[in-house]
Amino acid sequence: MAMKSAPFPIITAIFSDEGSRSLLASNGFSLVDVGEKRAVFSDRCASVGLTYTDLVGASEPANIHPADLPIFKDTVAKLLKGEIGFAQQQYRFIRLDGPPLWLSISFRIMDKAENGFARVIVLHDEDITQLQATQEEIRERLMEIDSLKELLFSINASLDFDETLKRIIQHLHRIIPFDRATVQRLEGDTLSVLGCFGYTESTVKELRFTLRGMDSPSARAVASRRPIICNDVERDFPGFIQVDGSPPVKSWLGIPLVYEGRTIGLFALDSFNPRFYEDRHARIASNVAEHIAIAVEHARQHSIVKEEARTDKLTGVANRYGLDTIGQEIFLKASRSDQPLGLLMLDIDFFKKVNDAKGHAYGDMVLRVIARGIQGSLRAKDYLVRFGGEEFLILLPETTTREALVVAERLRNRIPRLDVDGSSTCPTVSIGVFSGIPGPQDLLHDFIHRADLALYDAKQAGRDRCRVWGPRAEYYSVKP
């Protein structure tokens, strides 16, 4: 049966009576008469500027959120064509004076034309802004809880210090946004950078932040032992240290790391945007600060224990365990990068006679002086190991045979001039030299063995000299 060709009489009555229109509008009802090209909008729809042409005309509602606009247009188009008789959707309407207004709008066709198209559509809207905010807060809290679980599980999954810092930064970034971050250690009244995100290590490695006598966000966070937010760094703290060549920090969140009642450091989060951090970020930081502090301190203590285990107690240089760990890493890195690795095997000449003549205490002094002398002649990336009683092994990354021989000769000439006790100098040394690019089948032990063979040849040839292990097991000596 075809629908009536004219709208219900009550529709005409509503449009002609101001009281009826006002009653509908105040109760969230809108009435759209497509046939007569007129509409009455609810107070809420009118407040966001919804018009008749927004629904029926070719224009697009400028105040509907862009993400919701396609759904709105599709729903209205289907209603106008009579393809659906009812629909209910939720839309965000943009307001200049505040956050978006969320409306739940139900559409219903009240009358159709003979061609089946909608003639009269009634809308009912409900303000669900608060409901949406509550639901969003619940979603955020649930995400925070899940992220916190992941963070706590992750940061306790490793005792390696660098790995722990990396995990903390990675997982914290998921729940508290930041452009850059630093993990800082507190020693006395000074903060120094242990790890970073968004900075190059060389940029922040030498940075030091003195807290004594300074009014800075870092000083306030350390003093209060609670997270501090500063959302206008340039105005509130003109003396804030900005890293050259980087975008300036506009907002800052500091998380003090408190372990067993004492502040051990600070987690500083930087944002390039002003007024960026909110109270909820500080709340999250408060929830994780203690766990982060425990993880950082335990990893630091573990690193100290590991470093002590790798260190020769007499000389302070690496021991055989250090060679098996750090030395092996250096060897594998040379293999992966296809770079030469030089090795020097150094032996103190007639060291037994030194001990017999002057005692073991003097011999220990000689070992310490020589270790310091060697260390002072090496690069930061070189690795010195006390290999045996009076033998030292030196790993020289990215060093060819010729370059390794130059280093060996420099050491051979320098060591006998080192002062031991103010009245005597160190004995001479003999040095075996080897360099090569580690292949997939090579072992560090093989490289050490070749340097050791070269050392044996130097000692056999009369000591106080360097010998190089070359191809086909030939030795090339350098006259002292």
C-alpha cells in the first residue's frame, strides 16, 4: 500500500505552533519535513549549528568530527531514500569553546512519499559526553594496567644494566608519551646521564646537572621525592639546560628514583609541546617509580658485581673471565664487521729474578705500574687483560699488523722507563704481535695462540724485543 501523499496533520500543526516546537526542542527532538523543506532542531542540535541543508542539502556539516562524518552522511542518505526506517549512531560535534560534544542520535522515518523516499524524519538526541569520557577513562585505566604489567614483567626480566634501561624506556613510552628521555644517576648533588632516548649518547654523555643552590625541576623532583610536571619550561625555569642542536624542551616530567628511602636518580621525560603533561601522567609515574628504581639499582649492583668478577684485583685490569666475556664480544664484533683485530702478548723479562731479589711486594708494585702504563697508552676501545702471572694480553680492535707493531714498540720502549718506587724503574718486556680478520671458523683462542707463539720467539731471540707472527708461521723481528 502506498504511503499518504501529504504529511500527517500533526506535523503541520507542530511547525505552525511555536509552543510545540519549543517543547520538542527542549526534550531533544528534531523534526525534518523533507517535502516542505523545513526543520525544527533540538536545543542541542541547534547549539552545534546543525541545519536543514546539513541533512538534506549537498553541504557537509562542518561541525561534525571528520572521523564521524562518513557514517553520518551514509545514514542520512539511506534514510532519505527509504532504504532504512530507523538508525541510531553516536557522533562527535566540534565546539570552539570546549571538548567535542558527544550525541547519541536516533533517526526514524515518520512519513514517506509515494516514491518510497522519506518525507518526514524525526530525530532524538541524547548528550552522552560524560558517558563517553567515563568509558574513555576506563579504557585508559585498563590499558595502563596492562602496560604496567608488561613494564614490571619486562624490567625484571634482565639484570643487564643497559638492557634494563632499554626495556624501561621502551615500555614506559607506551603509557607516558615523550619525545626524549634520560635516566640520570644522583651522586652527591650532581645528576649524570646513564641512558637516553631521542638523544645521541655523545650529546648527553658529559652532561652534569648540579642541584645545589639551583631552582630547577630536577632539584624539585629530587627534593620532594615525587613526580614533578613543568608544562612551560622556558617561562618557569629560564636556566633550564637545553641541548644545543635539538628542539627546545617545552614540557618536562621528572620521576625521582627512590630506593630504600634514598634518591638514587631521576627519570626525565621531555616533550617539544607546551602544556603537554597531565595529572594522569604524574599518577602513572608515581605508580611505577618505585619499581623502576628497584630495577635500576639491582641492575647497577649486578653490573658492579660482574665488573668486579671480570677485574684482576691486583692490577685493576681485566682478568681471564673478562677475556672470556668482553674479549669474546670484541672478537665477535671484529668478525661481524670484517675488521682486523690486533693482539699483543706481553711478558715481563726475568720477572722471577725481580721477585727473588726485591720480594713479592715489590713485584706486585711492578705489575701495577706496568698495568697503569699500558692502560695509559691505549685507546678507549682497546682491552687490556692480565693473562697470567707476569703476562698481559692486549686486544686492539680495527688494528692491522703494522699498526699493532707500532703499538708494541711504543710499549716496549716506554715500560722500562716507568718509575716503580722512586729509586728504580720497571724491567724490560718482550711482546708477541698478531693481527687478522676473524673468519666464521676462527676462534679467539687461535688468535691468542699465534700472539703467544710470536712472544715465545721474541724471548728465544734474547727478550726485550717484539716479534710478529706472519703468514706461513714466519716471524719477522724488530731489532731493539
